[in-house]
Amino acid sequence: MDRDGGDACAVAVEYDADGTIIPVVYVRRRGHMAEHALPPHPLHTFDTDEHRRQLAECLAPLMSRKADASRV
């Protein structure tokens, strides 16, 4: 994500403004970067169905681009 280039994604575990540990998904597509904070969990369990659903939503634009390219 630190270099210019093609589409990319990264996931990090960070602290929000209140000091709560949260997973954050960074997605770069077509030169624009978006940051998506996923919900916190009191036991830092980030492999829940809700986290998977939200992660899939964040990555959908990257996946659809690859699906579109494979049709060509």
C-alpha cells in the first residue's frame, strides 16, 4: 500500500480514538485508497461471520475487477 501501483489491499490491527483494538482494511483501487474499520470484539476475536462478511464487502471491488478481466 506504500508504493504507487496497481490495486492492492492490506489489513492491520490498530487502535481507535478510544484505545479500542480494531481491525482495519485498506483498499487501493484505481489510485484511490479507502479505509474500512471493522467492528471491535471484546476478546479480539476477528474471525466472526460478521467480520468475514464485512471483509468480503471491502474486497468485492477488487475481486469483481479480476472477474471482469478474466472474461476478456
